[in-house]
Amino acid sequence: MDTIRLSDIKQGMPGISPIEGANLYENCIVALHNSGHPASVELRMEGLRTEPFLLEWDDECNDQLLRTYADEQSVTERYAVAVSVMLALHTTSYTVIERSRKGTGFDYMLGDSLDPLFTPKARLEVSGIMRETDGNTLGMRFHQKTAQTDKSDGTRLPAYVSVVEFSTPKAKFDIK
């Protein structure tokens, strides 16, 4: 089983600063702690990859982190971004090169990390679910987010959609 070290996001990438990466990482720790997961957990996968990943992290959740990241909705969103970005790195040949603006139909622009011009190669739309329910499943959310990327189809870039559920945890990462 391949391993994703969540702490790697703290190094940053062209479109995510190291400080933002550390913030995303801390949200992961809180989300995983709140779901009762140990310091490593299997992430079940659907989509481009069906083999699970092992999620690992180095730091423990403490009272300060719990107070800092008390908003469950924000933690869910930020956890989904962190895991989705890491899935993009481990499942595609791309990295995050830019955060997109609201209303574009996607969250991040992906490209080659060795391209000094950071030419856009693909789009990434991200969504998170704290706990899957009959009315809010991975498949339903994936369909919704895939449709959302229609707004930016004029770019003619492929769109990756990632939906992460963290109580299990599991993810669907696929291309539109």
C-alpha cells in the first residue's frame, strides 16, 4: 500500500505556500482526531485509483489545535483540500500551481512543477464530507462537483474532481 505523508504538504508547492501548507496539515490532524483515527489510517479510494493509500502524520492533536480549529465546517473543507492536493501529487503528474478565484467552477490549477512558467495543465475541484449520509454520499457530491466544473470547460483543460469523506476515511478522485 502506498503511503501519503500528510506532513509533506508543509513544504508547500508552487501554488501553496509553506505557511498555508502547515495550516492545511493542522486541519488534517484535527479532522482525523475528531473522527477517532490513529496516527495512520487507510484511505479507501474510488475513481482513477481503487487501491487504498495509507495516510500518515507526525504530530498529535492537542487542546490548542482543537481551540484553533473548532469550526467543523472549515476543518472539513481544509482537510479535503489537503488530502485532495496530496492525491493529485500521488495520482497524476501534476502539482498545484495556483488557487483559482471564486466562481470559476474549480479550486486549483494544476501544472508541472518543473515548468518555470507554470503553464496550466489541468483543473482540480475539491469537496469534503464530514460523515457520509443517505442524502450526501461520495457519489452524489462527486456528480455535483463534476457539473460545477462545466463553468470552466472553455479552458479546454481536463478537470479532476476530488471528494473526501473523513469519518471512514475514503475519497473519490477521478477525471471528468
